[in-house]
Amino acid sequence: MPSTPRIFDPPVHLAYQHPKAIHTLADIKLDPSPISKVASTDPFPFLSAEGVRAFRRELFSKDVLDNCSFHTRAGSVQLRGMAPRYAPFTYQFWTSPEVLEIVSKLAGVDLIPVFDHEICHTNVQLGPKGLEGVKDTPVDPPGVPEEYKRNQSGEQKGKPVVPWHRDSYPFVCVVMLSDTSSMTDGETEMQKGDGSTVKVRSPSMGGAVIMQGRHVSHIAIPAGNMPERITLVTSFRPRSPLLVDDSSLMNVRTKSLMPELYYQWVEYRLRLLSERFKYEADALDVRYNEAVQSSDAEGKPGYCRKETVDVEKLTHWMEDQMRYMRQTLFEMRPVTAEDNINKNYIPKVE
């Protein structure tokens, strides 16, 4: 099968500049995370104008809208699971070494997308035309009408659609595809370890923010005074299979194509486990060969007199893997009304 030509061009589609600040978990008085000390970044320039247009062109194509739309909350539509089948540019962008290097350096840990279905979850705020109006979303972001520019009162509009919650996956990168020059509110508010909160302002058009949303409880403050609001959210996990992976499906099952979601979920979990087992087997081989060389006069395997298996340590390791397997199955329990509620508490299986 021929490979897809590369349509993502970093010099054309990226306009990255380092954020002014990166906030650590210690800064907001939270306990350490097992994978990174980073809580969130300040917003930073990420996409060029052409990059914004490329995403809008692909995400609002007929194929994506016909096959990848989910309407689970009043006032918004979610587009999910479009890459790579219906969105090759989107897939190339989020899996490119250039973008992964940026995201990983800012997150403080080498990251990859959790799996394809979680590449570029797109939140679309519905306008006056409702669901039908989504089909008319233009490739070029609309400018801000004069009445919006004059109405920057700073008053918060409405209540948060999603309550305080933690994300399903370790890290997220959130990208803005709309003109925010007239926007009021719209910040992300994070809960600190002492019970107080701190706000991170929303990115401007083409800008992004990275957050360890699995570890940090947060809420999105509704944005007001905008003709449209389109944001992309791509979820990441550590590349290394040896690092903690506490991913969950708790917030995504009601807005996904379930057979595809479950296939990708199980496939990545099984492959991660296979990599962990291979690593342990290889490490055991190294210990065995070292033991043979140090205890056998002829240095030959087959009659090793030196212990190479730490049973207690192996027991703990095996228990961790079995817990990971049980969690994998637990995340595929029958869907109930509880799945419509974004969670702040993350259920764990022992």
C-alpha cells in the first residue's frame, strides 16, 4: 500500500515560540507526578495562519462531519476519531517528530499520542444556526464584528459546561483555531493543593497550551463575546512503556465510535504490556549471563549456581502488570448515565 505523501510542512504550518513560563506541580502546591514535574505552560504561539487554515479545511470537510461528529453537550459539537482515515494532515501533524519534540520538551517527558482516536478531539461551540451551522464553518477564521469589539465587558457568560474534572489521559495539548481578540473569560482554572485556584489564560488564535490534565483538577471557564470558538485537544502518554500510564476512558466513551475506541484502547495496552515483559525478560537474561560468567569456571550456561530471580521484586512487578490488565478491562465496563459526567475522582482497580 503506497504511503501518504507528506502534506504537513513544518516551516509552513508551524509558528512555534517558547512559552513565557512553565508552571510546575510544586508551583501550585500539588504532589509530584510519577512522570513529570510540569503542571501547565503559559499559552504560546504554535500554528501559523496557514496551519490554522489547514486544520479548519480538513476538520470541517464533509467526510469528517458526516462520520466523526458527536453532539453530547448542549451548545457544542465534538469531532473525534478522524485521523488518519479522514484527516491525513491532522495525523501527520500530531505524529511528526517536529511537533512531538515541541510537546515533549514543554511537558518534561517524551510523549506520543495515546492512540489515533485521541488525535485532535475538536470542540466546536455552536452558533445561532446550531448543528446545521457547523457545515458552513469557513476555512478562513471569521474576523470579529464591531459589536463584539465594543462589548468586552469582562462579564462571565453562563456556567461551565464541564464541572471540575481530571482528564482521561496524562497530558493534553489544546490549540485555538478561532479569533479570540474580543473574547471575555475563557481561561482554564486549576485547583491548587491548598484548595485555592489559579487561572491560565486561553491561547490566542493559533496558540496552544500544554497541561498535565490527568494530575491537575481543572475547569474551563466559559468564553463570551466570540462569534465562534473552535479548540483542538490532542492527548498524550509517555513514550516509554516503563513509565506509569494511568490512562482511562472515563470521559470519552459517550462521544466515540465504541468498536474502534475499544480496539485501539486494547491494542495499545497489549503492546505496552508486551514491551514491558520483553524488557524484563531481556534484563533477566543479562543478570543470568553475568551470574554464569561470575560463578561458572567455564562460563557456560545451563548449570548456574547463583540466584538471578528476586522473587519478591518479581511478585510486585507482576502485581503491577495484573492491575494494569484489570484496569484495561474495567474501562470497558457497560456504559451508564455516569459516563455523561466528567469525573474529578478517578476510579482505580486493585
